[in-house]
Amino acid sequence: MAFLDIHPRAPGHTVVIPRHHAATIIELPEDKVPGLFQAVRTVARGIEKGLAAPGLTIGINHGKVSGQEIEHLHVHIFPRFSDDGGGAMQSVVNNPPQESEDALREKIKSHINA
């Protein structure tokens, strides 16, 4: 399901949600993930073409600390335009790692299929 955000940050800012309730992407059953991202792709195409947006930023706020206000998974699609005042996804946080890449990689890998 998709709808325009009630507090839009850009013209056409749209939210895509799964019909199945899940607070986060991790809680969404595996068989529901492809449908959600197919819907995101379809809506993104509509936004890009319909609004002649030269770019999009697509993202998920996962958990309260990330800014998730509603405990139902939702994917934001922001149409992007030249000089729109927005930044890259990488500008959302500035917390460089203190551990080595190898240490971080191992911590993540050890929990991928756990």
C-alpha cells in the first residue's frame, strides 16, 4: 500500500507499507519482503516519471533511535530535485567507527544466519 506522507519533506514524498503488520524489516516475514520491494519499485517509477524527478532517496527508519515514529514498517520515497536542500543518505549520521573493518565485518557476519 502506498500513500503521500502527511508531513511531506518534498513534493510527492510517498510512504510504502506492507499490509502485513511488522514493526521493522527484520520482523517482516521473508515471503512478504519481495512484494514490499516490488511495490517500492513500482511507486518509485511512478514518482520519477510523474514528477519528472531526476533522482530519488529511498529509506527506512528502523527503530526509535533512527527516527521511526510509527511502529509499522514503512519505506519513504523522497523525490529529489536540484537544489532541494537535501543531502545524501550518508549525511543522516556522522559516527565514524572506532573498531577495524575486520572486527566489524566479523561481528556482523557471525549474526547473519544466526
